Amino acid sequence: MVIDVKGNVPGMETTLRASVLAAALKDFVAKHHTGEKINEVAEIIDAKVMKIYEAEVDEKDLVAGATDLSIQ
């Protein structure tokens, strides 16, 4: 569960197995992070019920939404 500083719950985060990670994010990791391991995978559903996938690779968070991929 994600809780902001005011105590609101703007979204839910669920840890997943790497095998269920979106194909686009797996492909991005394989191409741009050759030899690096996906350490953690999560599905995040925000307050607007948008589903986002996050993969932690080499201490970077790679986030894939329905239409984009970003590094945080």
C-alpha cells in the first residue's frame, strides 16, 4: 500500500514475480541493461485505477505504463 504524507492512499503496490512483467519492459531491460538482473517487480494501481509496472534494475526503477516507459 502507498500512503502519502497526509495519510491518503493514492495507490496500491503489489510485488510480482518477474515472469509476469510486461513484455515491453522485459525487452527494454534485455536490450539496455544487458547482463543485469531484475531485482524486484511490482504492479502499481494508482488512485485513477491506472495500472503501472515497475522493475528495479541496478538500483534504478523502470516504470512501464500503458503507453510509455520511464526511468526513475
